[in-house]
Amino acid sequence: MKKLFLSIVILSVLQLNSQTLCENGTAGSFPCNDYDLMSRVSLATMNASMANDSWGWTDPSTGKEYAIVGLNNGTAFIDISEALNPVYLGKLPTATTNSSWRDIKVYEDHAFIVSEARGHGMQVFDLTRLRAVNSPQTFTADARYTGFGNAHNIVINEDSGFAFAVGAQRGGPYAGGPLFVDIRDPKNPIGAGGFLSDGGDPYTHDAQVITYSGPDADYRGKEILIGSNQLEIVIADISDKDNPVTISTIGYSDVEYTHQGWFTEDQRYFLLGDELDEQKIGFDTRTVIFDFEDLDNPKFHMNYTGPTPSIDHNGYIKGNKFYLANYRAGMRVIDISDIANKNISEIGFFDSFSGSNSASFDGAWNVYPFFDSGNIVISDIQSGFLLVRQSNTLSVDDIDITTNSDFAMYPNPAQSNLVIDGGNSFQLKKVEIYSILGEKMVEIENFDTPNNTSINLNYASGIYMVRVNNATTKKLVVK
């Protein structure tokens, strides 16, 4: 009887997945390549007429993952710890009026939210409050910073504990340049000045701010801002908030609107999107790539051209993949592992706007690819929230690429304890346990002994997946 029940559970899960698998170029009604649709939450459910930005938060206490989705009338919070069964937890309404533009970032378990709504300022929301939510709520902010009114975007350097409002009011001493806000005490933000570029355009539309650890030894350990300033990129040292300094600027050919960019993880290359070039000039999606080996002397590296004429919007890098929100072409995934040799290619996509791939402002506004689980958030202007995942990365089947026949995991089925034994030659570096719906239950990277570990299982009965060293996946049954 127990064996029959287990078979039914596995079959039901596979059937649920098969409804949204990317098969023969589509996942349901959405064009795709190598990315499955895990789940959706509609705009109607969130009581909104459009979506815009998105970000994510992983609860450090529970490991649960949450999507944070910007809407025209507020900010939605969605529990995605069960990827196939997302739970809409409610919304924080806009601070003033509705707006098509809203942006969110996260620092120290708090969401920081800005909007182009007049007088909006920056809302602060304590995300740990979501732990106790069991039904959709209308939330209130824990704090609101009004040192600026409207802003296009919010940037946070989690290493320094500073937020940077960009695309804020063009008036004042910084003429639309980044405004500095100290958020090390998240519920008590403090204004800390701002930056006026020495370049040709002081207005910063978007930016990335990092504590620099890249190849230019002159700036390691410094807080560096890379500003997308409409007509050029500005590189600045903002370590001293009272005396920020422009390091250099760089332009490029066929500039129309320098919109947003992101560093490769080694901080050598910077991938930039120009938001208006596809529409005004007429070529296919273009990503402009720069070599920032020497921050004082940045250089153009190459152009990457995508397969559609769609407009590129926000792009982010995780590992050797560039995840691009490409408006009507949806999310595009680009392999940049050989970027040094100018060899870049698209390896997958999920098109959340299935009507066309023309150069218009519809479809995927943002993607958030940074969850450890591998689940990826797409916030689509018309479709709302979509959760996708690379195909064949969530399975009940064992995947074992180890060559060590001594490797063992026991007992299985288990009740309260699991032993993972690498044998004489297999060294444990990382162990993760996931539920069948993709929720990460535990992650262990430090082991008392390198070849053997014992894990306490305080889990409900069911099927789990144990992943070892990012190479071996074993099915675990908990009784």
C-alpha cells in the first residue's frame, strides 16, 4: 500500500510539472527554450493593472523564498517557497499616487521601495513580518524616507549599507545625480549627500554600486558607482560620501538612451543596455559590452546582438549567465563564459509576451535570477508574476555523476536522521536538501569530517531531493 501511495505522489507531481514544461518550443501558451513555467500570479489576483520591477528575498531563518513585485498601485509580496504553489500574501499600497514606475531592493531583511509617483519618497518594509501572514493583507510601511520625492530607481550596496536613489528630481545641488542614504539602521534612513558627475550628463537613470574587488588594484576596497547616465557611462569613487570623485566616463556608437548595466562577477566586463536604440535605429536587441580592467581607462569590448528586434530593459549576471528582461521577447539567457574572447550566445529563453517580438514597451520588465533554488522571477507588464526554472533541474530521478562506488546515503527511506558517506576518496563540499516543490530545506558547507556527515531530518513525510557538491542528486523518502 505504501509503495502504491508513493507511486501516486510521484505521478501527480510529474503531471503537475508536465502542464508547464517547455516542450516543442512552448510552455502552455508561452514560447520557450530550456525554461519551464513553474507558476503564475495574475494582475487580477494582485488587484493591479500592470506590473513593473521585481526583486527577491530569502528568509535567513526559514530558507523560504519570497518574490517582491512592483505594481502600478503598490508592491506585492509572494511566498514562492513551494514553486508550484505560490501564495500571494498581499500588498503595500503606493505612498502617494499610482505610477507605472516602481523599484525595489532588499537589505538586512527590509525592502526599500521608490516610485516616480510625485512625493513618494522611499518606503521601508520589514520582510520578517511575512512569516506570520496566512491570508492576503494590506500592509503599511515600517518607515518612509522623504529626503527626496520621486525617484526612478533604488540601488543598494549591501556591503556598505548605503542606498542610492537614482533618477530623482533633476533640481537641487545634484541635478538628478545619485542621492546617498545611510540605511545601516534600516528603519531610520539618513540622508548622506549625493554625487554630481563631471561627465556630459549628470542625470543618472540607473546604476550599480559595489565594493570593488576587480582587476584594477588602484581601486580595490573602494565603493565604486557605475552610472547609466542617458548618454554615457560614468565610473565614480564614492567611498568618501563628502567627496565623491568621477574616475572616468565612456560613450559608445549609436547611443540613444544609456539605460542599465551590470558587472560580470569578476568585475572585469560591464554589460549595458541602451533602451531606445532598437526602436530608433532599427537593429536587433543590442547589448554593449565594455572592458573595465582599468577603471581610469575603460574600453569598448564588443556588441552582442540578440535574435529579435525587441527592446532590452534590465539585465543581471549570475555565474556565467546573463539574464535579460527583453520586453516583448521575454527573458533571454545568454552564455558569457567566453566573454574575454568575444564569444557570446543565447542558450535559452522564456517569452512571457507571446504576441510578437517587436520593439515596443510591453512584456518582461524585470527578472530576478539570484535565488539559490534556481527559480527565476519574471515581472511582466501585462502578465504579472511568473516563476520559471531551467528545464530538467528539478526532478525526482537520481542524477549521479560521481565515479566513486563507495558513495552512500542511508537510511533511505529515513525517519529522523540521514547519513551521507563519501567513502575513501569522495570529499563533501556542499549538501542541500530540497522538497519536491523546490523549497530548500537545508544547506551545509562546513563539515566536521570531510567524507561523512549526519543530518537531522525534522521534515514532514514525503519525497525530497539531496544534492551533493552540485553534482549528485539523490531521491530521499522521509517516512
